[in-house]
Amino acid sequence: MLNSTCSKYILFPEEIRLRNDVRAVLYILGLLYCFIGLSSVTGRFFIAMEHIVRQTYEVVQKDAVTGVKVVKREKVWNYTIADITLLAFGTSFPQISLATIDALKNLGKLDAGGLGPGTLVGSAACDLFLIHAVCIIIPQGAVKKVMNLSVWIVELIWSLWAYIWLYIIVQVWTPEVITTWEASMTVLQFFLLLLHAYAQDQEWPFVSICMFDNKKRVDWVSGNPTGSSSSSSAVCGSNCTCPSGSENIEFDGQGKYQFTDLLMHWKQQFIDVMQVKGPDPTDRRYRPPTGLNICWNVVMFPWKFMFALVPPTAIFHGWVTFICTLVFITAISYIVTNLTNLIGCVTGVKPYAISLTALATGTSWPDLVASVIAADCQATADSALANITCSNSVNIFIGIGVPWVINTFYNYFKLNAQLTVSALGLGFTLLVYLVTSILCIAALVARRYFFGGELGGPQKWAWASSAYILFLWIIFLVVSCLHVYNII
């Protein structure tokens, strides 16, 4: 039922004069357009991360037999740590930054604002079900499995524990009250996750799981996808390596880029924006653009021009590009959050139902795009699946933990009061989530046993697995919303 009392607007006060059904359609179209922008900039984010992870340093060793000095290149990043701190943390950064800004704006208030527990559980369900369902069909015939299985199991356990921990501190120990030590312990567990995952990756004695089917990845991105490149083409407009112009910069003898070459490639980014691509941008043969290509380029022009402002990845090993793309992702996610709230306002849908569905999907969109690119471009399923589990952990330990630390300590020292948080429907929603997540994990285990990997495999079975996991997501959404409306 449409709400006739919604006085909120996104850009202009005159919006409230429009009929609510018209406003709902406009806001939904704006939301979809923001999803397109998020997909595009997340592709640039992934390329920047690839440059960061591939960074190496020089090590000079002396041969024990001949005494000759041998120069080797060692990688800077451990791939497990990169998956958690760069990929999962980066795609969750919009939620973290928006929640932290909201916490700073709400200093002095006794109730917690920002993304509540309902949104976080809904986002976790979107990550677990929707992203798995999409990633399974990406390789198209090829089979990709998690090589470092023990690390994935550790990350999976932590992702499930994060939401059990949320329930304990919100509804068991101090119902609907967050204390300073509970907030501090929430943030601390992110670093425990990092330590535990790294210990498992390095096979530390006494703290690591011994797995018979366990191997370490040779490279973070293979550079030669075994599956289809359609997903990343949609995101980056190219193949899996998504060249942005900076990959071909000439380097001098010391490995430093030439400033003039950098400016030329940055200029080329704007020239590319003005060009209308043909049906297949990766095909070297000239093919005239179709009417659909022209329309799509017109639609994408504002996003393409905006993201051309992002510097090439040659600067500081991609760190400048990485930070700039995070800023854009956060800004677009802020608009997505406002649009979803307005959709709920004009349609009269309960806020908790909106948080489980539209808002959760919007905040999880960067996770979806990053996992799809990883599933397409990488030779294994490690990063694609690690991004799902680790993002769910990061959303709790950092995304809600940091704002709670800010608010609880401020209230304790300035107001001598505690922070309250709404636990509406959390227990029931979390129970449904845990039951359906077990069924989803069981499907992944079965796929590994019967097809040799979690992603890809025979196409009909890949689609069947995807449909089954999507069905679990629908069950979660329907049952949770029915509970919100007191139907069950």
C-alpha cells in the first residue's frame, strides 16, 4: 500500500507533489542506474587491487654452495590476507564508512542509528545466497574449486560465528543494550580472524586444521580466464584484465613510470569515454556499433566520464586508484541507501522488510560484482568465495563494531549512559538465516564432491544449483517478512 504521508525527497522538495506510485517508479529506476554505476566502478576497484597484490620486492640471497648472489622477487602480499583486508574489507567499505559517519553525526544520542542488525542479516543472506548463485554459473563449463580449503573453512566458521555473536550481545547478555566491552570485543574479533586465517594459511602447529585436499594458490589472478569473460566485460568493457590504459605505460630502467606517459594514458581514458564501442569491445576487427550499443553508451556516459577521473593504476602500485574507487563506491552507496529508504517511505513497506531486501541488496552489490569478476578471472574459486564469507564477518566486526565503539565510549564518558539498539525480529531472522545457510553450504560441498569444484561444471547442473540457492534466498526473505508482518 502506498504511503500518502511521505515528505522525504532525494533531490528537490517538489518531488513530494508527485503521486507516490510515480515516485516509486522513479526511485526504482534511479536505484537500478546506481547499480550500473557500482558495477562499473567495482571493476576498476578490482583491477587496482590486482596491481596491489602483484607488488613484489627484491631479495638478494647468497647460494650456499657457490657463494654467488642470487636476486629473487618475493611477493609483498599474502593472498589470504589480501582477500580479507583488500577484497572483503574494500567491498564492505561503503557500509563501514556510512555507518561510521552516521555514528559521528548521532553522537550524544542514546539509541544506535545507521544500518541496524536487520540490514546486516539481510546483507549476509544476499551475500551468501545471491552471490553464490551467480558465481556458480560464471565459469560456463570449466570447474573451479577452492584450493586452500582449510582457510575457507576457517573463514566460513568466523562468518557464521559473527552473527551468533551479534545475537548474543544484542539479545542475551545485555538485551538491546551495547556496552563498551561488547563493542570493543566485536572489533577485536576482526583481528583475531586475520590472525587465525593467516595461521591456517601458513599451517602453524596446534592452531591450523590439517586437510588432505588442500593446496596453496600460485597466483592471485591467472590473467587467462578458464571460463567466459562476459561478466567482466559487462563490468569493465574489456576482458578479465580490464586494461584501463595504465597497463601499457613504459617504465624506465629503475622500474619507475614516466610522468608524461602517465598523463597521456590518463588523457586516453577520457578519449575512450567519447568513443562508441562495437558489439564486442575485445574484438580487434572493426564492427560498427548497433543502435543498442549507442543507447547503452549514452546511458553509461555519465558513469564512464566520472570514473575516467580515477588515476591510472601505475601510480603507487595501484593504491591511488584503489582509494579513489572506494570513494566513488561509498558515494554511490550513500545514494543507494537514501533511494531504498525513500522506496520504503512512498510504498509504505515496513522499514525492517526494506532493510532485509532492497537495502541489503544495495549494500551487497559491490560484493556481488567483485566476486563475479574473481569467479571469472581467477583460476580458482578461493577469492570469489572468500569475499562472501569474509565480507559477512567484516560487516559485523568492523561495519557495526566501529560505530558501536564510537557511540558506547562517548555515551559512557560524556553522558554516563548506555547505547541502546533495536533487536526487532533479529532472533527469528537469524534462525532462518542459519538454517538456510547450512543448506547452501551443503550444496557447495555436494558440488565439490560430485563435480570437483564449487563453481562451474556441467551447465545444466550449474543452473540447477544456482536455482536451488536462489530458492533458499527467497525462502529466507519470504519467511522473515511474514514474521515482520506478524503473519507467522
